[in-house]
Amino acid sequence: MRLSEIKDQLARLEQIAFQLPNGDLVPNHFHVTEVGKITKHFIDCGGIVRHEEVVNFQLWNADDYDHRLHPEKLLHIIELSQEKLDIGDLEIEVEYQGDTIGKFGLDFDGTNFLLTSKQTDCLAKDNCGIPVEKELFSPANKNEEPCCSPDGNCC
């Protein structure tokens, strides 16, 4: 989800809820303790120099049950961050404390903001000898495919 998308959704909501990948909701007394621009300048295992930027939201649970974050307040925080930190319409990454700080992507299901699982990946598979997974061909009707017939030439 991009920054413009969360702003559009916040303008329509009466309350904010974040849902973890396991279906649990982040307690509704959470705080957004940081909104920032994260810049990552790195070299991948294939020797390619890369540069990535995301906007980062840090969610934190406090024992403060009297100050719930409302959509218009988070919208204000985002707009202030954009102005002060020169943040463009970047993808959002969310940090949330579990056993350790977890990093999540963000989506929206019409009601809740969904913290989505992120995965590591090799960005230079072709340069470091990792075979790229090929999509398997699966014809709709295998009986019509000559390769799959008993006298076909694929086996």
C-alpha cells in the first residue's frame, strides 16, 4: 500500500484497526510512535548497487487506554511527516513489536489495515547461479495435448 492509498482510506474511516497476519488485531490503544522515510542503499550478491525508499510506521502498544488514535489524527501525522521529511508517495512498511521488531507490508480489506508478511529474496538469482522457478505448463484439457498422450514426445 502506498501513502496516498492509506490517506484515502483514513479520510473515510471512523476508527483505525490493524490486523496481524495470524488474524489477531493490534490492541486498539496502540500508538504510531514514528512515521519516517527509510532509505536503504546496498549492493546485492550479484554486485548490483541498489537504492530503496519506503515510508515507515512504527506501531507501539502502551498502557495508555485513554488516548486512542483516530483516523484524522493519523492523517495529520502523515501529512506533517510528508511536509517535514519530504516524503513522496512511497510504499508503506510497518514495524510492530512481537518477540522482536517485525516488519510488515500493508494492505486494506475494507475494514482493517492488514499487516502482511514480508519475505527475503535473492535479487540477483541470474548472477549467482540460483535457478529461476519456471511456471509449469498445465493445459486445460490434457487429453487434447499431444505431449500428454501415450504416444506423445514429452516423456
